[in-house]
Amino acid sequence: MCKVPAVPKHFMPVQTELLDLSTVDVILISNYHCMMALPYITEYTGFTGTVYATEPTVQIGRLLMEELVNSIERVPKAQSASMWKNKEVQRLLPAPLKDAVEVSMWRKCYTMPEVNAALSKIQLVGYSQKIPMDQASLKNSDVLILTGLTQIPTANPDGMLIQTNKLKHYPSIHGDFSNDFKQPCVVFTGHPSLRFGDVVHFMELWGKSSLNTVIFTEPDFSYLDALAPYQPLAMKCVYCPIDTRLNFIQVSKLLKEVQPLHVVCPEQYTQPPPTQSHRTDLMIDCQPPPMSYRRAEVLTLPYKRRYEKIEIMPEVIEFFLYNRLISFY
């Protein structure tokens, strides 16, 4: 029998096989979703550069990472199983367990000291601070790689809700929250998968009443799949994705302005979504046509470097120096 932990203790960090992060100078975090792997980068890869992020991004990202660590630490420290990492054993598991990607590369969750160390390396960009994008280095570039685009229009209704006092912020579910708490109400909390964290408690507490509502704001999770274990569910479900990534209209405008020689993007960006084949506006259309790639695929870019990085054995260097000295005589 092979036991697979029910509570997620291992995570798939950012893949760095093709990139030496110690050579990266700057990391720009434009979305709090992208902060979840930051401790793996700043504490384990030799990265010594600067991390830029807005204050709201840092604050929300901090809460998500703290909640993740606290949820993992609350799990009893039982004897850890490891047979499920064996590829031969993995093939015998039922789907979707056997379809998990790169199980051998999964790592344990980071700790709070590592979270604080990663956050200390972030340089804040002030809220509403306008920093013009320098497109000079992008114009007429040999290759422009596009990734992380969104197919969902940006939704940002929280500002109006805060002004009308319909949305309130609480650092935790204790203290002032307990005093102001009234039913029916709406609480933004927990992991969007609804599988671990305090959100599980709220779903079980409020799911049986039609007076309550669960609001999904994460665009990368299927809210129907997240709700499946809680069915039948009497509470209302609302899907309002909040996404700050570039959309296809903005990218089309950017490509016309910078005019790169080549564009590289994921394969799904070159064709309409499978469920909306008529939405040709949700794909990249440029000249020349973009080069597409799939996961873990290696591309040969049509770009010739002026300089190449090479490694020479000390014996070879001594040989060249010896011959050079002989040529002087």
C-alpha cells in the first residue's frame, strides 16, 4: 500500500533548469499570485538581485504565504511517506495522481523565517506611482517572449466597495472582526481551491444557508471544481475574477509599437480558446507569425549572439598560454 498525504505538504517550485537565477538582476512582481514561489528563489537559488512590487501586491502576497505556512504547520507531524515520489510507484496510482508533473522536483513548504527573508528583499513601488515603461530596449528587438496574458477582462470593483463601507479589511478573524461580525455577510478568505485553510471552516459553517454567498476572485481556478466536494450547496456562488495581467488588446498595441523581429509565446495564445472558437480576439496576431511552444519544449531562437559563454578546463588554458609564450620567442 502506498500512502499519499491528503494535506499538501509538498509544492512544485519555479523550474530553474534552463535559467541560472544568480545571473538575474531584477524580478518584477506585478501580481500577488507570483509571490508564492518567491522564498524558493531568494533563499535557495543564489539570487542577489532586486525584487520590485507594489505595496498592495506585497501585503496580499504576505497574507497568502503566511496563511499557507500556518495551514501546513497546523497539520500533525506524522511520519512522512515518500514512496509516492517513486516513478515506478507513481505509474500504478489512479488518475489524476499518476499524471502529476515532475513529482521528484516537489519540495516542502517554506517556513516563516524564509518568508520574512524573502519579503525583506522586496523594494516597494508606491501605490499610484507612475513609472513610464522604457520601450527603447524593446523596439526592433530580435526576439520578444510573451507569457502570462489573460483572457479575462480586468475587474476591479473593490475601490468603490471600500468607499461605500461595504468592504472592510481585517488582519485576522479575531479581534475587531469578531465584534463586527454579523450574518448574513460576505468574507474573502482562504485558498481559492477551497481545500485547506480557514475557508474550509466557513464553507461548512455557511454552505447550508441561502442567505450566504461565496465569491471567487481568482481567475486561474475553476470555481465549479472547487465547489464539488461541498455539494449540495444552498449558498449563492458568484464568480468575479480579478486579474491584473495584460490582455490581448494591450499586447497587440504593444507589438505594433515595439515591432520585434520575432515573438515567442505559448501555443494556446496562437489560437482561440477551445470553448470559444469564434473569439479570434483572444489570440496573438502579428507579422511575422509568432513562434509557439509547449510545456518543457526547447526552441531554437532565430537569434545570433555576439558573444558566447564558454567554460575552459585549466589544462587547456595552460596549453594556450604555453604556446603563446613560445610564439613570442
